Amino acid sequence: MMLKNNKKILIFFILICLQFCIITAPDWLKINGITPCWPVILLLPFSLKNSPFKAAIASVSLGIFIDSFTISDVSYVPSLLLLSIVWSTYGLHNKKIELFLSIGLMAIFGTAFVGFSIWVQKIFLYSDLRNHWFHSWSIFVLISEVIITGLVAPFFSSWLLLTYKKN
């Protein structure tokens, strides 16, 4: 009973932290105003420790939550769904995930995939964005987000992974 209450408290704390990190990301966690990809940082440890079904439900919920903060027509749901299934499958087959570097690399590739997915969705939805300026700006944002997430994710994701393992 106590273990179940601790997990509920942990999930509540993580959801509050997600909202806080998205809304008020500190300046020292930004590269030219670009924050880390918080959905990837929070979805990675959950997906590694749960089944693909639970990870898929969490990713869709997280994607809908993140989409509620944005105004555009693009969505985080498809890319987060695919990442959660891949990471949960990897987590089920590989029991040695605690390496700091592997978590960082998975977050880097996940952020690149999410950013590229958003970029492609914007190209298909908005035909007037098919110019050189948009692509150079998008590449800058994608590279900055990948770098800052790659630096931040090993700390936050590994902490969440260890906290999740203890509970």
C-alpha cells in the first residue's frame, strides 16, 4: 500500500515539475532562448521501465498535454508515440540501461526525431514555409534543442530512472 502511494506522489511531483519546467525554464537551461525538449526527458525513463502499452498511453497523454501549450497545428503525439514504443521495447530487452552516456544518446536521438517530425509537419501544413529562411532557422532551432537536451537529459532522466527504480 505504501509503495503505491509513493508512486502516486512521484507521478504527481513529475507532472508538476513538467509544467514548471515548460513554463519557467531558467535561462541557464537555454541556448539562445531554446529550452530542452522536456517531453523527451520525461518520457525516456518512463518508457524504459514500462511495457509498450503503458508507454504508448503515457506518450499520447504527454503529447496532448504539450500540444495544449502550443498554438500551431503540428502535434508532438506521433513522434512521442513512436519513441515510447521503441524505448519501451529496448528497455524490456536490455536490462542494463543505467549508463549515463546511453541515456544521453537516446535523448539526443529522440529530440532530433521529435524536432524533425515537427519540422516536416510544418512543411506539409504550411506551403508558404518552403523557403530558405525557414529551413535555416529550423536547422538552428533543431541543433540547439538537441545540444541542450543532450546536456540536460542525462542528469534529469537518470535521476528519474533511479527514483522510479527505487519505488
